[in-house]
Amino acid sequence: MSKTNLSIRSQQQDSGSPLRVPRPIKSPCVLVIEDSRSISVVLKERLELSIGAKVTCCFTADECHHVFASGRGDFDVAVVDLNLPGALDGELLDLVVRLGIPAIVFTATFDDYVRDAILERGCADYIVKDHDSALDMVQVAVERLIGNQFFKLLVVEDGSSARHSLVTVLQRQRFQVLEAKTGLEALDILARHKDISLVLTDHYMPDMDGYE
């Protein structure tokens, strides 16, 4: 992929009003896996107030396993501390990702090795606890992931590897993602899906370029 263009469409463009994230019809469910009770309580209160979330807090690995064993797997987002009593090597992150729950890692330990390991494990985002605005960033990240599900994106890329990589990243962010291998296929999808909000297109393709 030599060059990428962004083309934005929205149902609100004609009116000139900004594109806004709809408030969820049902209360979103958020799982907070964090051994600090003060952090968990503050985050729970913020999310309940800002988006009406139903927040479940787990302070140990045993509590987290109990939640999932009881049949609770309907979480929209999970905030995961990497190091919890009973799971000191990120095992709970692996469990959350395996269950298909978008995960935001909230950790005090961070370097290049940890960053690469987190991304390889499939988390949606990661935030470091080393500054005053960390909780603000977690709240924003949760709200963003909750809101992303309402937006449909189209990825246009003739290279299967590049297309798959981009689609994977976007789906991890909870976007609805459609994909096309050619410009003509993209035009057909656009004609059938009037609710596409964003098009990410390769510039150089066999049948037409990204500008066309």
C-alpha cells in the first residue's frame, strides 16, 4: 500500500451538524479488573455517571474467574490491570481477549517490551498509570469503544495482507467494518450501504485510484 486517503461520509453531512456518537440503547456493561479499590471505585462512579454503564469490579484473579464461571460474558469493554494477585503475567488479559471482549490495559509497568507484548495479545488500547490524567484517559477510551460500535467503515485495499491487518485493528476498536479489494467493489458496497461513515482507501489500485 503506497498511499492512503481518507474519505468521510456521514448521514449528518448535509445538515452541516457534527457527527455525534449515539447514546447506547441499553446500558453498556464494563468489567474493571483492578486490585486498587480506590481506582476501581472512582472509575465505576465516572462511567455510571457519563454513560450509564453497569460496572462490575474484580480485585483478584479468583473474583474475575468467578464472574466468568457464573455465565457473565456479556461485557462491552474490560479495563484490565496486567498484574493482579493470582495473575501476575497478564493471564487475565489473555482470558478477556479470548472471550472476545475489547480490552483496555491499565498498567503501572511499561516499556517497549511490555508495549509489544500487550499489542501482540490483542488489546484495544493501553494506558499507563504514571500521570494525573490517567483515569481521564481510561474513561475516554471506554466511552470511545462503546461509541465505535455505531459506526460503519469501509476498507478498500487490493493487498490482502494489508487489508486484513487494517480490518483487524478496526474491529478490535469495535467498528463495524466492510472491506473491498477493488474500487469497483467499493462503489458497489457504498451504493448498498448508505450508512458508511468512513472510507479508508489505498491510492494505487488496478481498476481505479483512491481519488476516483
